Amino acid sequence: MTNGSKGSAPHLLRSIGFFGVAVVALNGVIGAGIFALPAAITARAGALSPWLFLIVGALVITVVLTFAELASYFRDTGGPVLYTTQAFGKLTGFSAGWVLFLSRVTAYAANMTVMAKYLGAVVPFFATDLGRALFIIGVGGGLTWANYVGVRDGMRMLGVLTVMKLVPIVLLILLGLPYVTGETLLPATLPTIDDLGGTTLLLIYAYVGFESTTIISGEAKNPTRTLPVALVSTVVLIAVLYFLIVLVYISVLPDATGDQTLIDVGSALAGPVGALAITIAAVFSIGGNLASIMLAVPRLTFALSEQRLLPGWFGAIHERYATPGNSILFLGTLGVAFALTGTFAKLAVASSLMRLICYVLCILALPIIRRQATEAARAAAFRLRGGYTIPLVALLLCAWIMWQSAADAWLMTGILLLVGFGLYGWSHREASRT
């Protein structure tokens, strides 16, 4: 049950404030990508790279603003599940929630593997099969337990990881800014980009993950006001952060071939100490992303169960800890299993496409949610200016990216949707017996 349920049944606690919501948004977006994308984009776009991050960030903000308005109409846990269910019915709501869950659990598994690889560069034991397995089990188990015993413990862990990853990155920017010249900032000659579609895809993926923030609205204080402001301000901050990081990258390593990483920037600025600091920052950055997923995504399966779109087991709230315990255990177990066995690789092929499908469904839901809202709700909402101009730009952007997706990604998405529809049918039969 969400806040507002009657009686003494366990319910989720509203204990996440503005900064907690912002931290979830920040970590939902910034994970391993911030350490790999500067090199990948610079290899394609050269001196244009910092500005491309800002331009694409401005495009992505149209999707974020659309989600911000949607979030301002709801107070319960679920985010996209609530929006699409209210607009299109239970089957569409389930589909949106299911594809979003799959995209996040595969990212969770993949990032645990990447995190183990980064740590293996510092501690050789973790580069071995046994060390990697023990690390994944330890990290996955620790995050699961921290969130199982209470959202406050999960937020504390997330807050610590956020500080640990941002401090080295900010120091890297401050040390690298003196290397920036006028020619680097505003190049006289602009390079040509051969693969604009592929480059844009990489840039778009630097910003996805913000939607996890909307899922925790049932545990946020004053979510109709907190979520929209936290969403927009955090993504703007991330765009500026990417701009500065890439600007420093091309300034410190002007002859970079695309194989270098931020670790090489740290080494150039501060020697072995700098390289070690960035390596540790990468571990904490990915850890923060994992913690954000573990905090938000179990609330998604919980919300699906609340709407009777998944079996009731997923909707159980722990009597002592007031957390969606079963959903947390489900994500933790599934994520560790995927990371250990490598079966997540096939799912990851379609994960980005599945997230875009969820975005499109939510954008299409906005006009219906607006019409259905009461006068009081519309007055209090985070209302976008310009009618439907911003949602339309967001819709066209998502559609264009989906058009770039390969056929095998669409096939895998279809298969996973069929699996989800099986669970949906199970929950429907369960509901009919009660």
C-alpha cells in the first residue's frame, strides 16, 4: 500500500527529501558512461565534442520536462506505470513498467561486471574469476540488504557513493581547466562527423536513467513539487558536468586517439596518484549508479503489483522495515545471477530500445493525463509552456532514436514482452480468485 492507505497495514514511508530525489536522479544517469564516453565521442567529433554534449542535453531535456509535468500529477509509487495505466489502461501500464524494469535490471548487472573490471585494475585478485564472482556477490548482497532494511539506509549509502565519485571528478575539472585555450573552447575549424546517427545515439545514452526518480514518488516528501524541480535541475547539472569533463579531456589530451580514458587524463595531470584517484572514482561512480537502481527499481515491480499487474508477492511490504522487501530481493537476486552468468548480455541488446518505448508511451500519456486532471491538480502541476511543443519534440527525438535500432533488438524486445504478458496473465488469474 502507498501512503494514505487505511488501517494499520504496513505502508511506504515518505522520508526522501529534495536532495535525496536529486541524488537518485544524478546516480541514475551517471554511472560507467562518464568514464568511457569522452573518448568515444571525441574520436568521432573531435573539438565539437563538448558542445555536442550540451546540444543533445538540451534535446533530452524535452523528455525530462515531459516527465516532470507527468510526475507533478501523482503522489504514489510507480512513475511510468501510473502514467500509462491511467491514460491507456492496465495492459499498457504493465508493458511500460515491464520494459523499464528489464532495461534497468540488465544495466544493473552490466554495471556490476564493469565495476569489477575497474577494481581488478587496482586489486589483481578481483580480475580473477573467483575474485570477480565474490565481488559481484558482495556488492549485490550489500546493496540488497541496505535497501531491504530501510530506505534511509539505502539513501545514506547512495549519498556516500555520490560524494566519493563527484569529488575526484570535480578535482579533475579544476586541475584541467588551466589547459583550456580559446582555440579549444571555440575552434576555428570544425571537424566533420561521418556517423551523425551513431554519435547522437552515444550522446543520448549519456542522459538516460533519470526516469528512475519518478518511480520513488510514493516515498518522496511533497513529490508533486519535489520531483519536477529535482529532475530538471539535476539533468541540467549533468549536462554542464559532461561539457566541462570533455572540454578538459580534449585540452589535456589534444592528440587522443580514442583509446584513452579519464584515467589517462588523471595520470597526465597528477601522475600515478591522479590515475588511481580516477580509477577509484570510477568504482564509486558505478557503485552510485547501482545503488540508485536498487533504490528505485524495486518500487517499479511493487507498483505493478499494487495495480494488480504482477502477482501480489511483489507488492508485499516488510512489516518491520516498511520496504517492498520481496521486490528488492527479486531485483538483487536477478541482477547478481545475470552478472555472474553473463546471460544479461542478450537482454542488454534490447535494453535501450525498451527504455525508449517506455518514454514514448509516457509522452503520449501526457495529453490524456492533462484532460483527466481536476482543476486543482492542473493548477498545482508543473505545467509546460507552449502547449504540446516540448512533448512533440521529445516524441520525435525518441522515435528517431528507435529508428536507429537493429532488427535483433526489436526481436528480443518482443520476446521479453511475451514473457511479461505471461506474468500479467498470472496476476490477472490471481486477482480473479480474490
